[in-house]
Amino acid sequence: MADQIEITPVSDKRDLKAFINVAYRINGDDPNWVPPLRSEMEELLTPGKNPFHDHARVQYFLAKRGGRVVGRISAHIDELAIKQPPEQGMGPGTGNWGLFEADDETVAKALIARAEQWLRDEGMTRVLAPISMSIWEEPGLLVKGHDHPPMLMMGHNKAEYESWVEGAGYGVEKSLFTYELEVQSGFGRLVDRIVKSSEKNDRITIRPVVKSRFAEEATICIDILNDAWSSNWGFVPFTEREIEYGAKKLKPLILEKANMIAELDGRPVAFMLSLPDVNPILKNMDGKLLPFNWLRLLRWVKNPSPADFRVPLMGVRREFQNTRLASQLAFIMIEYIRRYAVEHHNTQRAEIGWILDDNKGMKAIADAINSKQNREYRLYTRLL
């Protein structure tokens, strides 16, 4: 029958190309969707290129109706994630699906059912989804914030997906928030007082990252992150190859004074990563660098101005969490980054996230700098 849905595994380069391309067709009419670079998507999906595959079992599926591709989904098991304590969100028996796109609800349910069956066949007993594909990449389904484009490294999906996923029997496991803020005028007297007080403390040094030794600086930041986040919900440790890979990918976007490391008595104890938002440049490229888009992108990377910024990661070593020092370090780093971004890149707004719905400390910092929640992502769960 012409309307029958066929779900098939991706088995060759032609299928992989179709898997990548269907997202551009399905989201092409959404003015707020930002097409990722097709070459980046191919790298993400390819074992040997993306080190996530070193510790994961992955299968991609295409949905077809009448020979036409009408959807896609990935099913995957992160071997590092299933070794984490269950109370932290992952744990034994937990698989994932992600990279989800569908023309309609019928297609959506067929894709989700096929991903679930693959996970069952691999011995999984529970799904946590969507995650595309590592928890550090694009976790969660966008359920609030469809009315504006995402910043770099943020997911964006059709609003209908929320009801389709919940209609497939999934319940909400966790919400992730992003917060936006205007940065031209500063963060107010309270933050100014905290910053000035911290600057008088001779034990504290706030320094920019040094790009010429960025691999070493990235190792310092990841060491802090692995310590700071080790008991957080959803935490999965980075491998050495992932650290090297991530540093190489991020280096072109690294602006030294927009990324800070905090030292206490000369010891690195906190960091804050801030990246210029490249999405406005990518918006009209249709995911292609050729023939001339690569030149536009290169020019922008060399001088990203005007540019808004996103803070995707920060961390304070566990021994200092829930102390006055932790909030001091956070406020002084974000204020130094704000000053630099406004002066050198004419930055108007910034975004912080993701922040877990139960992370009281980060939500308090977001409130103190007068930011407002602008996007919500949800992670769903279901027993198999």
C-alpha cells in the first residue's frame, strides 16, 4: 500500500545521506530552525571520526512511505552511561534514541517503536530520550522557545513532537532550561560589590585561557568539569579522545578573554566557557560550505562582531560547591566575560544553559544577573 510505513536500518552511504538530508526538508519551513553543516552531521554519525562511537553501540533508522523518506531516528547505547549510578539518570539497562524527525505522528510512533525494539534486542530495559547522541551534545526535546532561533550547539525541533512523544507513552524525567540576559548595562550593584570584593582577595586569580596551549587548557577545564559534575544527574565522563576531539572542534571559536579559568592559591578550581553564536551565519547556508559559504564563515570566525554569546559549560570543584567562594568565582568570571564581549564584539545578549530544573545554585545565579528563562528541553523516559 502506498501509505504503508517501512522502517529500515541505515546500511550504506546512500542511506546515511538520506538520513542527514531528511532533516533539512522537514524543518525547511521553520524560520527559527538553523541548518547544521552537513559535513558536521556526517562526522557526528561516522565511527572513527566521532569518538562517541568508541564507547557506544549505534543504529540509525529511516522511515519511508511510498519510497519517500519521511523520518529518521537513532538508537544507541552509551557503554559509559550504563556504568553510572541509576540515581544519576542513566545506569544499567538504559538506552537512548535521538536525531528524531518525522513528517507526522504515525511516522513518529513507528520510528520510536523500532528504536525501542532495537534497544530491547540489545538487552536494554529502559529508554531515556531524546539524546542526540551523547548527553554532552543535544539532550532533550524543545518544548518551550520555538519562537526564536537557538544559539550554537542547541537543539530545535517542531512543536508537535512534544505531543507525539508523550502520545507514545513517555513520561517526563527531567527538564533542562536556558536563560537569556541583556549584557550591555551590566548585572547591577549586588554583582558589582561581589566582583570588587573578590578582586581584593589575593588568593584568587581569574585568567583567560591561552589559545596557543589550548589542548592543555582544555584538559584543565575537563578535569574540573569531571570533578564538579561527577555526582550530577546525567553525568557521563569524557574519554581522553573526546577531550582531544572537543578541543580541536572548539578551538576556532575560542576567544581567549571570553573563556576564564579561576585559580585559588595558583590551583585551577573553576572555569567558564563562553562561545560566540555562529548560528546567524549558518542560518542561510543550507548546511553547505561550498562554493563560497566557507569564506563567509572564515571571515566571521576571525572577527565575530557583532556577536552574542552562549555559556554552555562552567564548573567549580566539588570541595568548594555550596560555598560563598563558588558564587564569587561564578560572578567574577561572567562579569569579566561580559565586559570583554560588550567592548570587543558589541554583544547585546547572552545565553546560559543548559541548567537542570533542580540545580538551585545555578538558578540562583541566573536570577541574580537578571536573566529570564527562554527555552525548556525535556528528557523523557519509558520502561521497555
